[in-house]
Amino acid sequence: MTTTVESTAVDRPAASARRRTGPSYLNTHAAWKWLTAIAGIVIALAMLLPIIWMAFTAFKPESDIVAFPPTLWPRELTFEHFVDVWSRIPFARLYLNTIIFAGSVTLISLLFDSMAAYALARLEFSGRGVVLVLILVLLMLPFQVTLIPLYDMLNSIGLTNTLPGMIIPRMTNAFGIFFLRQFFLSLPKDLEEAARMDGASEWRIYWGVIMPLAKPALLTLGLFHFQYNWNDLLWPLIMSADVESATLPAGLALFMGQHVVEYGLLMAGSLLALLPVIAFFLLIQRSFVAGIATTGLK
């Protein structure tokens, strides 16, 4: 009986100590969660500030844009920049050219990149390691290094100032091959081995087994390709000699003169050009996250 009383007396301080430390830990944890959430919101707003400024500037009159001190919220809303951008340049034609250029490059690149990645990830052949090293070298090589030789070659065969001339050099991409190879390596080999035992050809395994499993990676890479080519300025600007064969970034660059920049028209056109990329991302955002997580490119 005495032993029980003594042990109870000893346990009471420990229990009271745990009760004292419990709420303190919970308060610290809650404070840390709130601090992390606030920091995340501040960082997100800082990253979105240029886009927010662009969106508000597109609805400002020209006098409001150049006013000092500048203001984020427009003093007066106007839609004249969205109307003028369609009349000052052939905006519909530029939009169509950009859709054809970015869409064609995306679809063709996904096909060729996946074929090369499947060969490097699943097929055994001599020189496979050398091919992979060459692809990694191309991945590290700046595009500007090959720009002039590539332009001279296309000019010699008469493909400059044409959409095929812009599309053909972009039909495959070293990053896309490496990206899909990493994804294909993560897939189990049981399904393709079972398909081989049933007599399926390599093409049937690639198209009927591997490609359906690679949907998250394909959508993720498709977003990368589409966004990069949709926003690309240098390559279409060099390959197009007139506005009729140019893309949206090259056409919007006409509003940036040597002495005058028409910010209202530029922001309105940029806002309209941003909409397809945002819509594409919203459609595939779940697959985008899954594709990044399963390729190891974090």
C-alpha cells in the first residue's frame, strides 16, 4: 500500500509536466504553420506581381500608364487596347501561326522524343551509352551556338520565312528524350515481358503498353514544349521576314520601338497570348504534378 502511494506521488509531477509541455508544443506548431502559410502567400504574390501588373496595365488608358507615381489599380478602366491590338497588327493571323507552330512542334516532339526515349530505356543495343552522352551534351549546348549554321542550312533549301522552316528544327528535343527516358526507367518490365511472350512486336509494346502508362509524363512534357515554343521570340523573329509568317511574340515586339514603347497595346496582347498556356496548365495540372514526381526531375 505504501509503495502504491509513493509511486502515485512520483507520477504526479511527471504527468503535470507533460500537461504543461503539451499546450506549449501545440502552440509552437500552430504558430509555425501560420508563419509558413504567410511566407508562402507573400512569395506567391511576389512571383505573381508582374502578371498582376500586366493585367491591370492592359485596362489602363495611356495617360494612366505613364502617370507618376504609378498605381497598380487603374484609375479608369478601358478596353481600347484590346480593340487596337487587333487592328494595328494582324493579330488573328499571328495567333493562328503561333497555334500551328507550337501545337505542331509539341505533337511531333512527343512522338519522336518518346520513340528515342523508349529505345534508350528499354532496348539493348551497342553504343546506347554513347548516344545518351551525346544527348546530354546537346542538352547542355546553348541554342544560340547552332542558330547561325541552322539558319544558313534552312535558307539554302528555301525554308526561311515559312512555318515548316520553323517547325522542322524543333521536331525533337534533347530535354524531352532525357525526361521521358527517366520516366520509362521507372516503369516495371513485367507488362512488356508478358507482351513479348504473347508475340507482340516492339512497336506494339511501345504504342500499346508503354505509351498509355506514360500519359502523365507525356502531358507534362507537352506543357513544357508548348509553353516554350508559344513564348519563343528569338527563333520565330529570325525565321520570319514579315508579319504574315511571324508568331505572337515576334508580332508584339513591333510595339517596342527604339524611342517609344506602347505599353498598353503590349500588355493587352501579352495578356491575350497568356490565356492558352494558362488553360493548358489548368487542364493537365494533376498529370503535371504526377509526371514531375515520377521522373525524378525535382
